[in-house]
Amino acid sequence: MATVLALDVGSSSVRAQVFDERGEPVDELGQAAYGGDDPDEIVRLAREVIAGREADALGVSCFGHSLLALDARGRPLTPVLGWRDMRSAPQSKELRRRLDAAAVHARTGQHLHPSYWPAKLAWLAETEPDVFGRAARFVSFADYLRGEPATSVSIASGTGLLDLGTRGWDEELLACLGLDAGRLPELADVPVWIDGVCANLGAGCSGGRAALSVGTSGALRILYESERPRPRPGLFTYLVDERRVVEGGALSDGGNLRVWLDETLAGGGPAREDHGVTFLPFLGGERSTGWNPDAKGAVTGLTFATTPGDLRQAALEGVAFRFAAIADLLPEIEEVVATGAGLIHSADWLQVMADALGRPVAVSGVPEASLRGAAVATLERLGHQAADAPVGEVFAPRAERAGAYRSARDRQQRLYEVLRAEQ
């Protein structure tokens, strides 16, 4: 019987577990949390959680979009520069001024946004020219973890610097950045995938079944076969392998917003159904659908009757309405499956999601979708097909709340358009 050791490196913890050829776990979950951006600390924790575990193969799921500059000895010159680092927002604006942003998105599947490599590299060259000049390689954290100057098409597609058509580094972006392709990882067939890809695979979300994931941030994604991806406006497109892609939208506000609510609105109390508050959840800036890093959160409709519970409810609804805006761009969605610890343990938020989307939301029966997804993808490479992913409770939209949610979503959209026009 074939076994796979799966490793999932998330944005705040690492997890490991051994799976059999049906994609079922055969040992205990190992995990370790971290809170910084020190690449060597994350590598150490990853080695600790896999220590002593034996399997026929190793598969890795890793957070995407990260950038590390390495010196000639392969040592880091920078901390992990992750998707939440918005310092390169000015450089992303300059790139949009100099380049045809729509054409870049059509080629790479990614936007000229500070989450991705082009803006980060431009920022590094401008603000840390010595580091930029000394760097022998620029890699993703997943590449540093492996210890080899090679990357998978999945990880590379999350950088915003890969041409999805040629499966090579984008020549126009390299020229604009003054960067030689020799300073980037080689593209190779290695068992490492971006975590969003693995979340879909692990939860069994392909075809018309979409994965609604909320961890630190949030995303709504579909997975399908396409040899020639054609990215759609407002969305991202990542590669799974040579024949499959993942497409969808991402939110910077997810589980991190819930943490902020808990810290800011201690207690909270119950919310009123007719609270009348509109919450625009851009505390971490905007990714989908407008990709505006300068966007800020906003709240309207406050009165002396507004309670902390009302604000909390409006914030959770606000995130759900942004997911609904993404779903509008993915009309082929037939089913929605919720994944991610930030969502699947909250029945109230799951109900809000169903109401806002106007469709049922099923809860994934896989507790660690990205981790299992790394095992599923590796099993595919070994010629094995994992069992179907289990699905649990289904939350149906409440017919009696449909009108109120349509009105609330319309209010949020009007606020969104007003603030976007001002920026």
C-alpha cells in the first residue's frame, strides 16, 4: 500500500500527516504555530512536524505569493515577503502606469498588485538596491524549504510573473523589472503546490463544485481542466499542473477580521435582524474584485441604537457579500463547499454565507483540506485515486431573509462604488 507524507505550510502554522492510497490519514496530525516571517524558523518547524514519519512519497502544500532574496550561498537576504505586505503599493501603481495591466493579467492570471512578485521586486530594487543587487536568486518560500533552486508551475503561477501560455517567466515583466531569468528558479516537476490548489483537491472541489475557504484570509475557487487558461477580469488563475487550473477570487479579510472583531468588540451581544449597518471589509486592503491595495474598510448606518453585536453581524455579512461578488463572476458554480478553520466551526457565519450567496453551502468533512490536498495530488503522481472527500452539514439560504439580504448587499455595493470613485 502506497503512503504519502503530506506537509502543509500555512500563513501561521505548519501541519503534517501520513495518508494512505485512498487519501485517508493513518497517523496523528502534527502541527506547530509560528507568528513571524523568519524563513529559517518556518523551515525548522516544518522539519520538526515531519520528523519520525515514514512514507513512500512527500507532497507539500505551501502558502503562495511569497518572495525571498537569497545570496550566492543560498542564504536569505530578506525575511519572507508575504501577500499581506503592502509596502509595494506605490510600485504596483507605477507598474500599472507603465504596462497594459489587462494584458499582464491575461498572460499571467494575476494582477499588478502588491501581493505578487512584480510589485515586490520593483519595491526591493527601489528601496533596498544593495539587497536587490546582491541577490543571486529570488525564490518562493516553498523553494527555500526544499533547498533547491527549482519550483513547480503551481508555485510559480502564484508569483504573478509566470506566463500561463508559455509556462515560462514573462518576458515583458522581466524586461520592465530589469531582471534576468537566470536569477529566478528553474521550472521543474516537483511535488509542491500552492495551498489554494490543495484546498480544492483536498475537499473534492472540481468542476462545478467550488471551495469557499476562510482561514486567515478568504477565497472562492473552482478547479477545472484547461490547456490554454483564459483569465477573467477580477479573478486570479493558478496552475495545478500541465492540464488543470484553479480560478477564483481572494479576500484579504477573513479569519483575521474575526480576530479583530473579538479584540475590538469584546462581548458583542446579540445582533438585530434589522440592524441597518453596512460594513465594507477592506481592513487589509482589497484584492478581488477591484484589486485596490489602498482600499480601506468603511461602516455606514450607525445610530445610537447600534450595538457591538450589530457591528459584528454587519462585518460577517460584509465578507459574505464580497464572496457573492466573486461568485457572480463564476456563473458555472453549481455547489459550494466550505473549508478552512475560520469558517467551518462557525454555524452562524456559515448561515450568513448561504443567505448572502443565495445558495446552499455544504461543510467539508475534511478537517485539513490543504493538507489532504497535498496527499491527493501526490497520490495522483503515483497513479492512485483518492476516495471522494466527505461532505457534512448543509446550510440552506433562508427564504424569509432573501429580501433583506438583497437590500443589504445593494447597500454595500453602492458604498463600494462611491468609495472606489473617490480613490
